[in-house]
Amino acid sequence: MHRFWAMIDDEQARPRRGSGIVIASLAGIAAVATAKAARHYIGVDLPFMFCVAAALATAIHYGALASLTASLTGLGLTIVLAPAADRLVTIHNAAGAAVFCVCIALFGGALLRYSARERRFAAIARRRERVLQGMFVGSPAITLIIDENDQVVAANEAAGRLFEQPSSALIGRGIAALIGEGLRSSRRRLTIGIGGRDRHLRVTATRMTLAGRHFQTIHIGDETEVTEAHEQLASTQRELYQIARATALGQLGSSIAHELNQPLASVANYSGVARALLTAADPDISAVRQVLDDTLDQVFRAGQVLKRLREFVRRRAFDRIDVDAAEVVGDAVRLGLLAVKEVNAELTVEVAPVNRTICVDVVQLQQVILNLMINAVDAVRSQPVRRIAVRVWEDGETLFCAVSDNGPGIPSSLRTTVFEPFRSSKEQGIGIGLAICRTIVEAHAEKIWCDTDPVLGGARFAFSLPLSNSREAEDVDRASGLHNR
């Protein structure tokens, strides 16, 4: 900033004094001529007085050097041109006049330097004021200045554009009338309605004291477009997650049909038995009641399957709650079990005791586990012996979940890119399943990775989740604000 002000200050024009010596010489000559004329025409004989006047005038306007020049010229000519019998033009009088002229020259020079310095400082101050005024008024940053009574005393054009009125109309208004409330903190975010539209603002206040009075500079950042873009992105992500869940269930079509066929076939069988019992000559009512109870159990079983599928696939907002890890993993595994049964694979589920809950979006976490289990099923489909494992364990403040298989594994060259969109190791894959898994896990402020399972020998996809109360609030809720806006 010092360099900037130095550049601004150097542009200030300095006074020019190149003609001061010539004018001083002419002033000395004019003083001698004036003294001669006064003596001749009006009888006033003051030979050195006009030299002193010339010295004073040139000292005030051109400084000490010009004043000394005028004095030397005037006194020299006065002595040279004076008659020998002149009683006033003596060495003693000339010396006195010379001393007096030197004093005038020194005093006038100092006065001139002081005056020039004051004029220069005033010019610099005016120039700086114009620069600051231009920077304040023309700045695209929305800026207000309020006094100790929270009244606006200055506002730039950007503030006027935000509040849709001339900036001059903001002067004198209370800050609470503009942003809906007073400034209780130096940094905050708020949403207000302006012109029939919600504006999402970031307000920052900086205190300053000038001339014993307290002011605050209010900087306002309009984050409306960014917030709306985030909301649109969150909506698009929700739609993408819903499509991905529907796609995952579509891959399990035959397994879902088989899962529903069993209770429905049982319902048909039980209904036939109940009808046979009721058509008997002496129906056994207790037996009929038992058959009907079994029928209802199968209906409820089919209903539970449909309910789980409906809850899994429906569109919903990002919603994190504290849940038991074993319960969430169990529900996801039950969905994934449909795919496991399809390829007749051996499934191992190991859930270590977890003393604390996890704060997650349940459906999205189930989506991650289901996607990883479907990938594992695809990996072992061509294996003579098919084995899949789901393991959950706790380590310190973090919960880990891994889905492994005994398939061919992921080549090391793909492990760094396998989570990127549209990258797939499957011939028919489109490469969005693992990308969605990574997005969901990272939205919970954790990470997902791929390596080789040391037991099964195939691929292992693992991810971590924070246990409740194991992170600072801002870290735990990172990215959740994006979905909740």
C-alpha cells in the first residue's frame, strides 16, 4: 500500500521557480528606479526602503535566493548611482539595510518553504481523498459504513444495486432495517427478501475509531447465485442417487421376483388349505384360524419386502441421523443378499461390536453397501467357488466397513481412477456406481478406497465413517449443508 500511495503522491505537480532570479534582478532595478523617481518628483528620499520592499516581495514569492538577488541588485545600484555627497547612502546605512534584507530573505524563504509544504500536503490529501472515494464508490464489493447508533453514514453503488435503490437513499437508515436485524457478531450469514427474491448474504463487520467516534465497515457478500447453484447441484445429486438406486434394483429384478414369489405362493397355498377346511362337513375353525394367521404372516413378509424396496428407491433429501451401525449394515445386506443368492455365492457377514452410533444418511449408506455388494457379485460370477464378505469394525474414533470378494480383483493401474465417473472395469459398466459411492462417503466427511483382500484374494472396497461425537461439529456436517440448503 505504501508503494501505491507513493505513486499517487509523485504525480502531484511541484511549483516551478526557474524565472525567480531574473524577476528578482528586475525587482531590484525597479526598486532603485522607484527610489529615484520618488526623490525627484515628490521629494521622498528613502534610497534603501524600496530595496527592502523588493527583497520582501521576492522572498514571499520566490524564496531566499531570489530575495538576496533582489537585495544585492537594489543595494548595489543604489550605492553605485548615489551622488558622493548623499548623506543617506553611506556604508553604515548600506550595511544596516543589507543585514535587514538578509533577515527578510531568510524569513521569507522559510515562510515560502512552509507554505509550499502545506500546499503540497493539502494537494496530496485531496488527491488521496479522490482516489479513496473512487475506490469506495466504484468498488464491486458491497460496502456500508455505520456509526455507533447503527445508522448508515456511507454506502457505495454496489450496496445501492443490492438493495435496489440509490446509494444516497441508504444514508441515515438503520442497518437493522436493511438486513432485518442488528449486528450481534462480526461475521455471519443470513437470508433476507429483496425485491421479492431471497438473498443469501455473508456479512462481515470491521470496527474502526476516527476522531474519537466509533464506526463499523460492513462488507456484504451476495452468495445468492452460489447458493442456488449448490441447491441445484444437490437436487441433481438426489435425482442421480435415485436413478442409481432404481438401476441397482433393476439389476436384481429376477432376485426380487423370486423373493416376492415365495410369500405369494405360500399365500396361495394357505388360501387353498383354508378353503378346503371351510368346505368340510364339520370345519375345524381353530385349524382355519391358524392357516389364516400363517397367510397373514406371508402377506406381511411380502409387504416388508416391498416397503424396503420403496424406501430404498424413493426420492428424498439428505437426512443424517444417529443410528446403530449393525442395524444399517443388516438392512443393506438383506437387500444385497438378493444378488448374492442369484449367483449362489457364499456370504460372510462380520459386524464387530460398536459401542457408539454413527451419524449417517441411512438410505445413502445402504446404497453404498448395496452397490459394493452388486460389484462383488459381478466379480465372482465366473468363479467356480464364489465367496463374498462384508466386515464392519471400529478403530478409535472411526467405523470401517469393507466388502470383499474372491474375484480377479482390480488392477493396480485402475485403483486410482476406479472412483472417477464413467470409469469401469466391467464390459457393460457405465462407471457411475463407484463415483456415487465416493460422493456419498465424502459427503459424510470420510473416504473410500480399493485394495486387495488378504484373505479372499480378490478386490476389497472399504470406506470409513465418523462415530458420533468423534469430530468437531463443522467437520461432521461438512457437505451436509450443501444438500440441506
